Amino acid sequence: MHIENHPILGKQLQEPVTFYFNDQPYKAYTQQSVAAALMANGVKKFGLSRKLVQSRGLFCSRGRCCSCYMTVNGEDHVRTCMTKVEEGMSVYPNLEDPEVRREKHGD
């Protein structure tokens, strides 16, 4: 699903990298956002909504909503549509409230 040679923009994806989603390796390119790289690899479920426990995925793709929040390199609630993929990056879905929040605030 990667658009490697766009008819107007030309060849955009030139430097391949490997990143990890749920500890599984995936192919991406340096100029892609994490969300775009996941979508290009067939991953559409980014996490679960807190209230209704329904699947979340890419929605606005401009950093306005919170549907693409994931844990990236150990940091919770990262907007993956606004974060560029990097070599060796670890990405995990947000399936529940992060443990760090519970520990800091005593919830």
C-alpha cells in the first residue's frame, strides 16, 4: 500500500527503515508519519476508546482529534499522525489508561 512514485510529487519514499508495532517488524520510509506507515502495512486498529471500548484508528490525519494516539518509544498518548517514523522505533496501541498515570496520581 505504499505509494512509492506519485504521479505529481514524484518519488517520495526513498530511505527505508524498520520499526516495530507490538514487537513485530514493519517496513516504512523516513518521511512517513507513524500512522501512515501503519496504514500502509495494513494496520488499521490503533487502540481502544476509553469510554465505549471501541476500536480507534486514523481519523483526521492532522493532529486535531485523538484517534491516532499510541505509545511510541515508551511515551504514552503520542499523536502518530504528526510523528515521523524512525529506525527501530517501538509502537504499541493504547488499549487502556497508561500505568504511569495511575502511579503518579494514585488512581
